[in-house]
Amino acid sequence: MLKMKGIEGLQKMMNGYHSVGLMVVMGVIMVVVYFGGDYYNYNSGSISWFDFNGVTEIAEDYSFEGCDLFNGSWVYDNKSRPLYEGKQCSFMTDDYACQKYGRKDLNYQFWRWQPHACHLPRFNGTALLEKLRDKRVVFVGDSVGKNHWVSLLCLIDTWILEPSHKVAEWHGSLITFKASEYNVSIDFYWEPLLVESNCDDPVNHRVRDRIMKIESIQRHAEEWINADMLIFDSYSWWLEPNMTLLWGSFENPNKTIVESSRVRRYEMALKTWSNWLESHLDRKKTRIFFISLSPDHKEGGDWGKTMGENCYNETEPIMEEGYWGKGSDTDLMRTAQSTVQDLEKKGINITLLNITQLSQYRKDGHPSIYKRHWDSPTKLELANPVLYADCLHWCLPGVPDVWNEILYTYIRYKI
Ligand SMILES: *[C@@H]1O[C@H](CO)[C@@H](O)[C@H](O)[C@H]1NC(C)=O
Ligand SMILES: *[C@@H]1O[C@H](CO)[C@@H](O)[C@H](O)[C@H]1NC(C)=O
Ligand SMILES: *[C@@H]1O[C@H](CO)[C@@H](O)[C@H](O)[C@H]1NC(C)=O
Ligand SMILES: *[C@@H]1O[C@H](CO)[C@@H](O)[C@H](O)[C@H]1NC(C)=O
Ligand SMILES: *[C@@H]1O[C@H](CO)[C@@H](O)[C@H](O)[C@H]1NC(C)=O
Ligand SMILES: *[C@@H]1O[C@H](CO)[C@@H](O)[C@H](O)[C@H]1NC(C)=O
Ligand SMILES: *[C@@H]1O[C@H](CO)[C@@H](O)[C@H](O)[C@H]1NC(C)=O
Ligand SMILES: *[C@@H]1O[C@H](CO)[C@@H](O)[C@H](O)[C@H]1NC(C)=O
Ligand SMILES: *[C@@H]1O[C@H](CO)[C@@H](O)[C@H](O)[C@H]1NC(C)=O
């Protein structure tokens, strides 16, 4: 077991710099609480639960019944955003630290998500941790899931002042975060295809030929099945055109290269996943969220740029209501939706967080070239940065903070 403080160690591990032995990273990280003077400033006078003094929470009986939190628009708001400073987040990783890596246009941090029919409550880390007291939450999925998880840790970070009361540890595919005062863990488990695959190494997973054991999940699922809350995501890895489906074990492969469509593979994996949940989940205990697909912005042609361009150099959201990029596979999205609905019918507490549309608008929200590149860009790439821009993950502070504000709203007011 490796013990570490902050995310610096995690990052090294994530990227293959194994250091030998026990790694105790001390380093007291300055945490500045800045919410004191920071307040919302909506001018909708009729909202009874809103306190214009800002610091006070909205009324306890807040309800978003009848309001679609996912239908809304982005509002420029440099008063209440960002919700934290990237540089001060103890858990930030270089994959999302766009400002640190030279991004100069900072407007991407200043957009607030405004549902059409209601307001999102102000994020309160103390209230969240109190609600989760004695509970274990696990994010399970791919690097976008990790992006989501890091965002939540950054949101919580400023609400826990004592550095020794918030500690992250690495155990293979699992990274745990513990808020000891509350006896809460918020973990991330690397499992990009949900089923077992040759991409399961949390460090070395960039393999060319992806092979998955389409009916096997137990080895992973045993690590998270007892959690109180599970938050799943799995999308971008499925866009690969060719994947090998395997029955039997990796060592003794009954290898079957099945001609199958992307949707068919996704269906099979989600079937394995949902069957496992049906037969192993404690339905009284565990609450599940499934994050709908996180869109990328790799095809500039989708929003009227020249074909071949992408999110590189984008500084503004798309304002066209209902915009949908071709990279967001609606068939996969429907597959996930119907799997979730089937589980719901079977009495499992599961909610799809439909963040796809709201994220579609944010072509400006990706790291592009402003992140640590673990392979140095080539000369060709440097001459044409479009070639190495990351248009899949999201800068922090940024879009995943909104996914977490929505998650927070559910946890706080609907569970
Ligand atoms: C979103 O809300 C607007 C205004 O309330 C409504 O006209 C529209 O139909 C809604 N869109 C969806 C996809 O529900
Ligand atoms: C916030 O944005 C407005 C409008 O763009 C600008 O006038 C103002 O200076 C900004 N405030 C801060 C603190 O950046
Ligand atoms: C956050 O929530 C806690 C617990 O509900 C409450 O005591 C505190 O006043 C809230 N803080 C803010 C700034 O709203
Ligand atoms: C902490 O929470 C776990 C459940 O996640 C529980 O089993 C344990 O008793 C709690 N510890 C304390 C000291 O309350
Ligand atoms: C996928 O498989 C097809 C048929 O075997 C092959 O022509 C194609 O090059 C493969 N694509 C990739 C990206 O490997
Ligand atoms: C290999 O897997 C296929 C597909 O499940 C199955 O039909 C076949 O019997 C298996 N063969 C062996 C030797 O296990
Ligand atoms: C779903 O969760 C709620 C609140 O946590 C709980 O009261 C209910 O029993 C759960 N549903 C099922 C089917 O167990
Ligand atoms: C980036 O955008 C700016 C302003 O929109 C423009 O002047 C510049 O030419 C663009 N650069 C590239 C490399 O596309
Ligand atoms: C999710 O949002 C999309 C786009 O707004 C919509 O088409 C779809 O029906 C929604 N799905 C669910 C389950 O609400």
C-alpha cells in the first residue's frame, strides 16, 4: 500500500513513475477558504429560498421536483465562479490543470449552469460530508470518471481545513480519499470498460489491441459492490472500431474474435454489469448514479469550423440550444439509458445523470494543449497544435464541477 498526501503522488503513479517503497508525501498545502465573500447574485426577487446575503444556504425544504436540472443554459458569472482556485486544490492533477499549463483565456472557469426552470443550490462541502457521514462512495469508470472525481475532491477541499483530515491513498486500481472527521471515503476505481479487459492496469493501459472478457466483472466488482453509493461512467473507450471479445481467461484464452458492432459490444458489457448488480447489490443500502456520455469536441466541422479543426483555440461555449455533436453516439447513449431504466424497474436505486447536452455546449472547456503531455509533442505537432490537443477531458475548475453540483443536489435533497 502506498500512502500519499495530495495528488502529486497519484499523478506520478498514474503515469508510470513507480517509486519504490512507502511513499509518504507530506507537504502542507495551503488551503484558502474564499467562499466567505463570494455569493450568488441572481436578481429573481420571487425566489423565497434564496438569501441575498449569499453565505447562508438555501432553505432545507428546497426541492427540484418538476425541474429538469439538465435543461438550461450557461450563464457567464465571474462573481460566483469558479467554485475553487485550481492552483489551491490539493488534489488537482496535471491532466486538468489548464491554467498551470499556460492557458491564458480564463473565461472557461466563469460559466455557471442555469437550469431553465429552477436554480441549483449552492455547493456546501460541509453539508455534503455530513450527509455522507460513515459512508463509502466510489466512482467507477474511465479517465473522464477520474476527471469527475478529482473535481469533487477539489470542491470539497476548501471545506476541510486540516490537511491531515483529507488523505488520498493508492491501492492498485483503487484510489481512496478519506475525510476522516466525517468517516467518509470517496474513491475512484479504474475500470474503463466496466468488464475485465487488458486495459485494466491503472498505469499502463494504452494498449493497441483491446481485448475484453465480455462476461467477466467479478474481479472488479468485488472491490466496490459494498459501497453506499456508486457513480459509474464508461463511454469513450467504446468508440474504438475493433475490439476482441474473449471468453475464458487471459492465460488460457478461448479467444473469439466476434464480428460485432459497437452497440452490440456495449450492450453485452452493460448486460454483464447489470446482471452483476441485480444478483449482488444490497438494494436497501446502495444508491447508484450512471453518468451519461461525456461528449468530446474533436470535430470542429460539427460546430461550423473548418473540417479537421477541433477544440484547440476555442474560448466560448456554443450558444445554440440543443446543439449536438456527431461524436456523441446516440445509440450508445440509448443503450445506457435503457439499461438504467431496466435496473430501475427491478427495484435498484439508480439515476441517470444526463450531463451530455449541457457538456455539448462547452467546446471551450477542454484542456486542448494546456496540460501535461506525458509524451512530448513532436515537431509536427508543435507546428500544428490541433494534432495534440486533448478535446476529451475537461479543465478544472470547469464542466465536471457542474456535474458535481447536480450530483450534490441529488444527494442533498433527493436521497
Ligand atoms: C427545455 O426547457 C424549455 C423551456 O422551459 C422547453 O421549451 C424545452 O422543450 C425543454 N427541452 C427539453 C429537451 O426538455
Ligand atoms: C467580470 O466580467 C465583467 C464583464 O465581462 C467585467 O466587466 C468585470 O471586470 C469582470 N470582473 C472580474 C472581477 O473579473
Ligand atoms: C454549510 O452547511 C453547514 C451544515 O449544513 C452549515 O452549518 C453551514 O452554515 C453551511 N455553510 C454555508 C456557507 O452555507
Ligand atoms: C465508519 O464507517 C464505516 C462504514 O463505512 C463503519 O463501518 C464504521 O463503523 C465507521 N467508523 C466509525 C468510527 O464510526
Ligand atoms: C479494424 O479491422 C478492420 C478489418 O479487420 C481493418 O481493416 C481496420 O484497419 C481495423 N481498424 C483499426 C483502427 O485497427
Ligand atoms: C469457447 O467459447 C465459445 C463461446 O462462448 C463456446 O461456444 C465454446 O464452447 C468455448 N470453447 C471452449 C473450448 O471452451
Ligand atoms: C432507495 O433509496 C431510498 C432512500 O435512500 C430508500 O428509502 C429506498 O428503500 C430505496 N429503494 C429500494 C428499492 O430499496
Ligand atoms: C485562435 O483564435 C484567435 C482569435 O479567435 C485567432 O486570431 C487566431 O488566429 C487563432 N489561432 C489559430 C492557430 O487558429
Ligand atoms: C437526456 O438528454 C437528451 C438530450 O437532452 C435527451 O434526448 C434524452 O432523452 C435524455 N435522456 C433521459 C433518460 O432523460
